[in-house]
Amino acid sequence: MAIRLPLVVALALTVVGCSSPRDAASVLRDAQQAMGTVNSIQYSGTGMNAFFGQALTAGEEWPRRDMSSYTRTINYEQRSARDEMNFAQPTFGGQQQNTQVNGDKAWNVGPNGPAPQPPATAEERQLAIWLTPHGFLKGAAAAGNATLTETEGASVLSYTALGKYKVEGTIDAQNHVSKVETKIPNPVMGDTDVVATYSDYKDFSGVQFPTKILVTQGGFPLWDLSIANVTPNAPLDLSVPAPVANAAPSSAPQTAS
């Protein structure tokens, strides 16, 4: 009996350990381990960006604008991001567009330099950082109070971003972020659902990242991207240009001409 008792105790401890319920912290930890940890990231490819809220007829999709190339670079530590879009056809705002954000400052870059954007645009671009796969995990971990809901084959984590937006992220059986969703207020349409779906994950230098990204807003596609290249920890140090830092607050977006 003396010989068998340690074995019985060990088996009992193993059963207890295996039966312990998962919590938000353990789900986050598993996802971060599976997807890899980055301080910044750059991803590029092709796809479509739609003109939100500009449907010609109520109930139709937002007008689609095909892109011959697209690159997004994010510095999670700096809370900054840059989007570079090359549209296949001439479009409002220019065939080549460069949008940037750093904290609560946003601007567009054109031939005549940076054009400051209103605080609402900065907030929306800032929120978009935390809707990316690694951004969601970082935001949930930093919040420290994420809640967990278990569903069949997936875990759903929820936390509040930027002090006001409830963000929910779905972690699949592979510990990948498969969906992130929230609501954004709109002066015309009211609260609109924003849902980012991530699929076809691949390994890029030890970091898992989706090669298919679909973002819908108000029920219609806003971004539809095929990602070809991903650079973990890509360099990005966006300083706020003086004209943007010194600009008076405005409620109307400006076009970088």
C-alpha cells in the first residue's frame, strides 16, 4: 500500500489539474503562445476597400474600390499605424492614399504634406489597431479584466477598448483569433456593427497571421484582403507632424491633395 499510495496521489492530482476550468488569462496565454508575440507588424497584399455609407441605393453594398496593393504597418507600443493604399482606378481622395495615426492624432499624407483629421477619425483608426489579431490579444491582456465565454469549439474574450468600445474576440481550437467585433457610433446610421474575420493562418518567421481578412461594417464588406507578406516587428516610428500637432480640432475630414 505504501508503494501504491504515491501513484494514487499523482493520478488524483493529474485528474484535478486536467479538470481545472480555463479562465480568460489562460486563454490569452495560450493564444499569445500559439500566434507569437510582436511589438509591431507589417502586412501587405491586394484586395478591396469600400466607401462606407455611400451606397447609391438603401440596402446595397458600399461602393467597392479595388486595390492593386495595400500595406499596413502597426506599432503596438506606440499606438500608431500607417495604411498605404494604391487603388486600381482613380477614386475620391486620390488613387494613392496614405493614412496615419499616432495616439489621438490622425492625418493623411499627400503631395502637399500632412492633412490633419478630426478626433473621431483618430479614434476610429486607433480602434482599428486593437481589432487586428495581435492587437486584440494585446488590448485584452493590458485591460486586465477580460471576461471569458466558452462556446462549442471556441472561446470568446470580451474587454473594453479606449474606455468605451466593447470588443469581443473569438479564439478557435487552434488558439488563433478568428473574429473580432465591436460597435462604432455613426451620426447618420447610429451604432454600426464592425466585424473582422480572420482565416487561412500561415507562419511568417515564427508568427502566425491570417492571409484572408474580411471586415464588414453595417452588414456590408468594408475591407476584403488577401495577404501575401507579413513582417513581424517591422520598424515604424511615426512622429506627429507639427501641422497636425498644432491644428485646431475639426469635425470634418480633410483630403490630402
